[in-house]
Amino acid sequence: MTLSLSQPQWLATDSTPAVMLSVLDHFGLMRVTGEQGRSFIHGQVTTDISSLANDQWRWGAYCDPKGKMLAAFRTFAIDDALMLMMPKDTLAADLPQLAKYAVFSKAELTDASEDFVILGVAGTDASQWIQDHFGEIDQELSGIPGGVLLKDGERYIMVLEQSAAQPLLGSISEPLYSATAWQALDIKAGYPNIAASHQGQFVPQMCNLQAINGISFEKGCYMGQETVARMKYRGGNKRALYIITGTAESAVNTDSKLEIAIEDGFKKLGTIIEVAQQDNQVLLSAVLPNDTEIGTQLRIADMPASSLTIQALPYSLDEA
């Protein structure tokens, strides 16, 4: 089925339609199966897989031995399979890396991206739309015909088998929006969707994983645990993920450079993680020094007319 995708005026008006259905084709799915599938992943990632219930989903990170993230992901179960959802380019880089270690366990890791369609539902009437199609939903993770439904605050993510997704897509009357519209909402939520180009650059706390329940400090060993634990118990982390909005006269991407004004000009500051742009309106997340103040003015290098402002995060960075 060929989908015709629209773009809402979500940046210019700072609002979404009453029901915004987005095709999240920027995400891929890693499927983990086998007798030791869960225990294998549990020993590799920051989140506590062993305590993950069938009605829960969680954020997590997979790190290198130095504690630098190779991926940030949402994880949940579909039947007997554990699923890790992350940007497709990150999945393509991570799957061979994880598979090298899986050969020593009774675990199978596969790219299941083509087996499913991922749809996002947002907007003021999102919960009513979900109720109309699937009934009352009050759990983080619920089974629906042909897949599962993740509840994330007032937003929802449907992960549907192809055979179940096509009839649904053919029956809905609402317009379908591109993944960029959903990326804007993820940025506003302060979520760290790490692209392959940023692998191995940031310890999880530098992207606020601790603030969204993506790190368990009680679980057993995992790759990079010593560094992650040291950041919590001994301090030393000097960076955090920030939300930035503003205008730019040209296209901005994750390779673009941020600058802050100083006495005699400008200096480079931080790394852009994710961008949503509509005409000259820009919304992005970036890792910056964690003493950067809300309201600080920035610009994009080589775009002298650009003007960006740091916004408040929707959660606290204070760790328990």
C-alpha cells in the first residue's frame, strides 16, 4: 500500500491536530527470541529486562565497554519475543554488534522492521480515537489485534503486523502524517533518539536516560556499567540533553553546528541529536554542557540569521 503523507503546521502553531496519526517509518525493530533471549539482553543493556512485565515498556540504552551509548531504545514484548525499537540506522549498526555476543547464548537476534508497521497517535482526541478502535486502554502496553499498543502519557504507539496494519490504514478517515511530526513530539518530550552518527559519543546520563527511567542502578552487570554507575555515585557528568527552538534560514541536520555568542564572536557548543524542521521553524534536541541556562540564545554556524533558544525540559534531571 502506497501512503500519502501530510505535514501538519505543528511547529508554526505549537500545536497538533486533534488526532494526529503518524507513520513512524524512521524506527526499526530488533526482535530477540530464544530460550536465553531475555537474559542475554538483560546482561547487555542499562534497563532491567528481567523485571519487565507483559504490560510494561521501558527506555534503555546499549553501551560500549567504555559506557558510551551505541543505542537508546524502547523495549517491550510481543508474545514471546522481546522487541527493541530504535532509529533504523542505529539498528543496522547495532544488530551485528550484539549478534557477535549472542552466539554464546541460546538467543536469536533479527531485524523485524519489515514485518511490522509502526504508527503513532497523538493530539487532544488521541485517547478517544484509541478507545473507539481498541476499547479502553489503561496499561503501558496492551495487546491489540495483530500487535501491541504502547501508551506514552497522552500519546500512543501501535506496532502492528503488516497483515493487521493494512486493513486499519485502509479504513481510517484521518490524514496520515510523516514521521517528522512525531519526531517533533519526541523532541518536546526530551527523548534521546540516537542516530548511528552519534554512536559511542555519550554516556546515558548525557542524554537524560536516568530521567526517563532508562537506567537501573540496582540490576546486575552490563556492558559499560562501571562508567554509568560512576557518573551517578561519584559525579563527573558535565552534559545533558536540551530542547531548543527557533528559526533558521536553511535546512538544519544532526551534522549542523551550534554556536553561542561570546565577547569577541561565537564558539561551538554541543551536538545536535534530532531535528524537526518546517520551513524556517526549527525544533531540535542537543547535548550541551549541563550548566547551560534555560533561555540561552544560540545560532546555527554558517547561518547568521538563525536564532535559537533553549527551552525547559518536561522532567527533572535530579537523580534519586
